Amino acid sequence: MARYRDPVADALPLPDGPAHEPVLVTLSTPARRSLVAGLVRSPTPDPAEPVLDADATDAEVAGFLAAIAHADTGYIARTADGARALAVLAATAAALCGEDIRAALAQPDIAFLTALKPPAVEAVRTVLLAVETDRREPVRRSLAVLEP
């Protein structure tokens, strides 16, 4: 007679019982499908993330984006200009793809941005966390060209 019980053997089905198969479950969050959903918000007083003055010169913005694209944190852009918000979003995607950041700032490629697959959208939104502005509705309208 066994002195100790084997919990694994006790958990096994009886020979005539149903077979137990492992069930695979995805535990990751699905990738975003929108570059702009939830992106625009009111300014926060003291954000923990780096803040980019999106109205700075193209050279300053490009330098910031080149660095932040390889950092372990995202950033918040601040602007009251919807066209500039769109340009910064395009430049963020360009920085992540190794493309010309200044060219993206000067002329955002809407077709390229709307064709991004969900993993690429997630990558952009992991870097560009928010666009903060006091003019939320005009900025949202400018970004609406990117809605799926």
C-alpha cells in the first residue's frame, strides 16, 4: 500500500474517461486598428512621459523623434494645430520605419498611414501616446482622414 498519494496520477482521467487536450489561449491584447482613436486629449499637468512641443522647428522635432523611436518609452505631442498633429503622427511612423522624418513632417503620406497593418499601428501608438491640445475637436477633425 502506497504511503503517499500521487496528485498527478489522481488527476489523470480513468482509462475509459474522456481525453483531456490542452487549450491554447491568446493572452496578449489585440493590436489597435486605428491610429487616431483615443489619441487626442486635453493637456495633463505633469505627465510622466516626455513631451514634444510639436510646434517646434522640423529639425527639432525630427531630432526628438529619431531618439524616441529607439527609447523604451513613448511620448506626448502638444499642439493646437491639427495639420501639425497629422504631420507629427506621420513623422513618428517614418521614424519607426527608418524613413525620412523631415519629409513626413513636410508632406504626410496619408495613403501609407491608412495602409498600416494593426501591428504597425500598435507600434506607432506605443511611441506616440497622445496628442494633447486645448483645441481637441479641430485637431480630431484634421486626424479624421486616418480613420479606418
